[in-house]
Amino acid sequence: MPVGLEIRDELGRVTLFATEGVTKIIGSFLTGSGDGSAVVSVPDGEVFFVSVPVGSHTGTPPVVTYHGGGSFQWFFWGSAAPVNHRVYYGVISG
């Protein structure tokens, strides 16, 4: 029996169809208000991450990139004040 997730909008159109893997959040870290990097331990699987503001939403969010091997890097672009973000990361297995 197939297993997955299907999400539809108010008109019944499929907006998300996921049947290939299960996501698991492994951990998180804070960017602070300056450029930086972090190396974390991640198990096998496709890595995903999302950056969420901590406190104020007014200002410049970090540009976060993943370089493999558990290595993340971020920098702030623009003239507005940098906004601290929590980066949640995990893997898609399946």
C-alpha cells in the first residue's frame, strides 16, 4: 500500500504530493547578527533546512547555504540591520 502526503488548495488542486521519503528535523542553530558558519552532524539522506527569524522580523535575513558534510555558511546582504535567525536542519530519508 503506497504511503505519502497529498495537500490540496481550496479548489481541490494538488499543491504538494510527497511519497518518496520521510523528513526528520535533526537540530537547529542560531545565526546571530553577523556572518558565520556551523558544522553539524547529519545522518545519511538528503539534507534540508529552513531559516526562521528570532524576535524582530524587520531587517535583513541571512543568506544560508549548505555545502555538504554538515557544513553551513551564512552572510547578511543589504543595508538594513541583520536579524538573528534559527536554522532548523534535517534529512529526507527513503
